[in-house]
Amino acid sequence: EPEVTQTPSHQVTQMGQEVILRCVPISNHLYFYWYRQILGQKVEFLVSFYNNEISEKSEIFDDQFSVERPDGSNFTLKIRSTKLEDSAMYFCASRGTRKNTEAFFGQGTRLTVV
Amino acid sequence: AQRVTQPEKLLSVFKGAPVELKCNYSYSGSPELFWYVQYSRQRLQLLLRHISRESIKGFTADLNKGETSFHLKKPFAQEEDSAMYYCALSGNSGGSNYKLTFGKGTLLTVNP
């Protein structure tokens, strides 16, 4: 069964450093998302991406964040200058068509900013 | 604005007992409601969606638009049901986005 895969599973970085979280969505999916979950809190929407552009972003998704689909398969989330409060579990999700609204999630990347 | 409320952070029942995980939502349009489950060390996976009106692993959930609720129920809980359960709402916010808004989750523990 096809799966969304994320790498790395755990990333430790120093405050102020740039990180790139990678995701490989399910191959025929068209809609891509990033969510995050700070420890003990709810899963929060960050950004959605469709047709090679951001379709919606949350207040959390400020100028420090960017997303890209560089090669038609990978979907990346970049945090330019990490802060301590960026420490969280980051989930990638993808969805097939407009009518099928089920989102499939990756296993997550745990980002720890020290 | 979309909002999902799961009032119980923790729920503990004995094997064979009925279980109900509560979910209330707020959305101005016609939402689509989901239950996602996360077993220990595994990814979020879809358990139920209201439009399919099916029973998965013995769980059912009925959308009550009058009470804006989508409670998850199972008549006889099993130990393997122990997991984190998230209620989620998807609404078309003017485009084809269908982002998910999650509740805070309920950790269900089924004791032997």
C-alpha cells in the first residue's frame, strides 16, 4: 500500500540554523500539506500546496517558513532560522483528488531545536 | 472559523465496556468530519469519515448537525483499541484546500 514517507525521522539542530524537512507524498496525489504538533498540544495546520503553489497558510507559517516541490516528487518544508519554539513533530500529508478528501499522513519528523 | 473540541484528554475503560469519545465542532458551512487514530509509535491514520457511514474496527460515528457533534462509539472496547484518537474537520474555505482542523485528541486506554 502506498505511503507518505518523511525524512529524517528525528532532527536536532542549533537555534538559528536552517533545516529542511523532506516528504515524499503518494505518487498520484495532487494536494500536499504540512502540519505540526508541539509536545502536548494539538496537531496544527501550517500550509497547503496545490498546483505548484501555496493555496493556504496559517498564522504560524511566517517568513521563516517556505515549502517547495523541487523535482515533482519531493515536498520540502524549510525553516530558515530555527527558534526554540519550532521544536515539534512535523507531519506531511497528501491527498488525491478534490472529491476524495481523505488525507494520508507521513510518520512525522521530530525536530528538536537546542 | 473552524474549531474542534474534544473535551476528554484521557479516557480509561475496561475491556468489553462501551466507549464513547466526544467531539464537538464549529463551522459555518457544511463540514466533513473525520476520526483519525494514532497507535503507539505509528502515524496518524484515518479511522472513519462521516460521509461513508461505515463501521471500522467496530467503531461508528454519527454526525449530529443539530448538536454539532461527531462522537465516536464502540459497544465493546478491546485492548488493541488503546491509542490516541483525533477528531478532525475539513471545510472548503473558499477554495479546494480542505485543510484539516484537529481537536486536541483523547488518549483511550483499554484495561484488561
